[in-house]
Amino acid sequence: MIYSSEHQQFRATVRRYVEQNINPHVDEWERAEMMPLHEIFADMAKLGMLGLEYDPAYGGQGADHLFTMVLCQEMGRVAHGSFPMAFGVQVAMATPSLHEHGSDELKLEYLAPAMRGEMVCGVAVTEPEAGSDVAGIRTHARRDGDDWVINGSKMFITNSVQADWLCTLVRTSDEGGYRGMSQIIVPTATPGFSVAKKLDKLGMRASDTGLLTFDDVRVPVRNTIGAIGRGFQQQMSQFVMERMFGSYGAPISCALQLELTRDYARQRKLFGQPLTANQYLQYTYAELAARVDMLRVYTESIAEQYMSGTDVTRMATIAKLEAGRLTRQVVDWCLQIHGGMGYMEETWTARAFRDSRLLSIGGGADEVMLRVLSMMDGFTA
């Protein structure tokens, strides 16, 4: 992958921002179990970090996809998983459909303020009875004149406690399965909408996650993103962007964790020798580092293919699967090398161990990635 001087300058800007404005506050945010997203996003927007590939008419930067790759890689340097996830929701999970399919009116009203950091957004798909099986969602919208009236609930929704609006997938007809769904923007100030509960999670503790209820929530039909009844297809495309965003930063995070563990192992002596003298540990480190490097090259290949106009659905699915698995393996090994100290909250490994687990669940579990791949390759009953 060849990055231009502009890409490298942007990389330096993002890295400096992470080091000076994000990482120093991570412990504070973890204790509060919340981050001031409006404040942070508005600050980052001033530096051109939001809406990198979006139309400047709607608050975007009009940049190429490599800038997104650079941004994701540098987000891998954040000292916890919460902020990259919350930020990813804002720029790569809740807004792609709106940018691609939304009306000019909707983009001016909701996308532009989100890209200026004035509004926080989320994407509401998962439900208590429908997670990986998106076709099983039950939240529905009944048309009443020029309005939708929405009833139902959504579960595990990132940013929802602070969000100003949600890209919400609902049923807008009685057709079953993937048919008859639509994506609708729901402002969270709308009467009948509520965050029923802020969820208590194993990891990603600084990222607010909610259980949401919709009780006769009335929003204009014009809040529909794209064509009525095409919500499932649009959401599947949005999922591809989510998987790319999540995978791009994983190799950098893993590489940093391996470097920190290598430095610790050089200093930690056991039976009179540093841990790095143990050949088994040497080989395990080498194998993990090699796999991390392969994932980095693969994700950069995805970016190149995407920029050339290739459908990268299969590649993004593979990357998401491998990123989730490799991230877990790397941090588990790093914790093991740190031993008892690695199990303590004062050591970075404890938080990283908790945060890493979500990548194999959120945005499509490993098993769903395997199902998608088997279907794409024609290996299905």
C-alpha cells in the first residue's frame, strides 16, 4: 500500500490527536462509563476527521478511501475499544445509508450536523429476539397519513443514550423475512421514544449502550432513507462498511499489544532468564506477529479493491472473521505472558482482554460470517 504525503500528514494529525486528546482521558471515561461524544466529535470535525468520503455539501471531506484506512489504523492506537467503536458508529455504521440513499432534505437535516459533530447518531437494528438474524426483526412502522407510527424495541444499541437520532430498521409491511423493511431516521427527542435501560457490559465500558423502546413513535414518512421496502438491502450494504471499519484498525491494535508484551517479556525474568529466552514463547510471538502482518496487508488490499470499484463484501466478511479471532488470541496470549499482573485492573491487558471480545460478536458474529461465506461460495443445502 502506497500512501501519499497527504495521507501521511493526516496520519500524523490523527495520531497526535489520539495521543493528546483521547488516551489521556480513557481512565476517566472508563470510570464514568460514558464519553462526552458531542464534545469530542465536534472537536474532531474541526480537524476534518468526520465524513471523510462524504459529499462536502453535507459536511463531508470528499476524500478518498485511503484516508478512512489511515483513520481506522490510527484509531487502533486508542487505549481502549470504547471510543473507536463509538466513533465508528458515527462515521461508518449509522450514516452510510443516509449519505448513499437519503434525500437532500434528510442529509441537510441529519447528516450534515452529524458530520459537523453537532449531533450524535446510532444505528438501531438488533432486537431482544433478533440479533444476527436481521430478517427476524419485529419492530414495525404503521403508516398514518404522512407519518410512520413505530412500535417495538431495540437492544445493544451503541451511542443510544447520547444519540440525537437513530438510523432505525423497522418493518413497514406485513411481508415476512427480509422483505418489507425500511430504514427510518428517528430523532430521539420524539415523544414515545425512550432509553429503557443503559446496559452494563463486560467490556467497552465507556461506550453507552441502551435498550430502547418505541411506543407509538410518530415520525414523518419523509424520514425514510431511500426507497420504502429496501431497508434490509441497504442495511446489508451498511454492514459491509461496518465490517471494513472494524477490521482496518485491528492489526494496529494487535501489533501494539504484541510490542508491549515483548518489551515486558524482555524485562521479566524467570529461572534466571528473561521470558524472551523461552523458545516456545519466541515461536508463538513470531506466529502471532506474522498473522497480524498478514491481516494488515489483507485489509489494505480490501481498501485498494474498494477504491477500484470491486464488490468487497466477501473480503470484508473474511477480514471481520479473522480480525475478531486474531484479536482475541493476541490479547489472551499477552495477558498470559503478563501472568498475575496481567489479571490486575492496573495493567492494560485486563481492559484489552474484555474489550477484544466484542469484535467476534458485534456487527455479525463469527458464525454469521461463516454462514455468509458458505452461502457466497455456494456451499449450502
